[in-house]
Amino acid sequence: MALSTELLEILVCPLCKTKVELKSDGSGLKCTQCKRVYPIRDDIPVMLIDEAQIEEGPESPSGETAAVR
Ligand SMILES: [Zn+2]
């Protein structure tokens, strides 16, 4: 995990400007406000609303799969 806490401090959700927090498994950054999870690719956080997936509650397997475009 190469993400620095310093970087995490300045990262905010592009939608609601709320601080994001690293998921426990390190797979993404979650906005505490809108529950969007931004993926981390090659240790680079992808802070794009289009790339984010809304995650409700703890690991609930909803019918929503990755958006295919
Ligand atoms: Zn948000």
C-alpha cells in the first residue's frame, strides 16, 4: 500500500467535497457522505464520479455490478 496518509488527507469526494477514507482492504476510497467508493489503480486513487460505485453498508452484494459502458 503506497498511498500516503498525507495524500489521503487532501483527497475529497469530487461530488460532495467530503473526505474519503481508505477501505479496510485497501481496495478503494470511500466517501463517508455519499457512500461512493473510488477505485485505486496502481496505487493511484481514481477520483472520478463515473468510476465510483455506491456501496451501501458493509459488503452487501447488491444486484449492481460494475457499470459497463
Ligand atoms: Zn461523496
